[in-house]
Amino acid sequence: MRKLLAAAAVLGALGVAPLASAHHSFAMFDRTRTATISGTVREFQWTNPHAYIQVTVREGNRDVEYSLEMGAPMYLYARGWRPRTLRPGMQVAVDYNPLRNGSPGGVVLDVRNAQGQPVGTNRE
């Protein structure tokens, strides 16, 4: 019986390990800096474990796509977000904590529409 319980515990731990490693921390974001971009929503991905906003921003003579991470849909839903809150082509301004590595992206703090009105919030 003890061997059976030990084997069950090991198998249980092995089953949970991939789930624990799949969820990341916010260490990749520079939470001491806030940046703002204005651009066009290319896509709003309402997916688990995190939603994403893909925003195209004109920088100089080229378009740069920013990948902006949000919380889980269940938390966003509680704050008023819906799967169609943002639609392709919408103009938005996004306040975010940038990625530490300098890539175009980060974690969303606030989103405003073209009229400057808040669309939602994702403050932790």
C-alpha cells in the first residue's frame, strides 16, 4: 500500500510540473518603466492563459507590431472586457510596462480609444 501511495504521489507531481512551468512570472517586463504607444489594433486575442493585443504602430517610415500581454480572460471579463471589446482597425493608446529585452511589447496597464476614453484596465 505504501508503494502504491508513493507511486501515486510521484505521478501526481510529474503531472503538475508542466503546468507550473507553463505559467511565467512578470520578470520579463520592466515594471519600473511605463511607456505609451498609439496605433491600430491588428488583433485582440482572447485566449488562456493570457489575452493579447497586437497593435501596429507607425515608427518613422515603417510599421512595428507590438505584442501586449494582458491578464486571463476570466479576470478581464470581471473588469468589463469582452472578446470583442477591441476590433481590428480600432485606434488605441496603450500604457504598458515594456519588455526588458527591448522588443516591441510589454504588459498592458491601460487602454484608451481614439477619443481618449478608457477601454478597460488591467492593473494588478
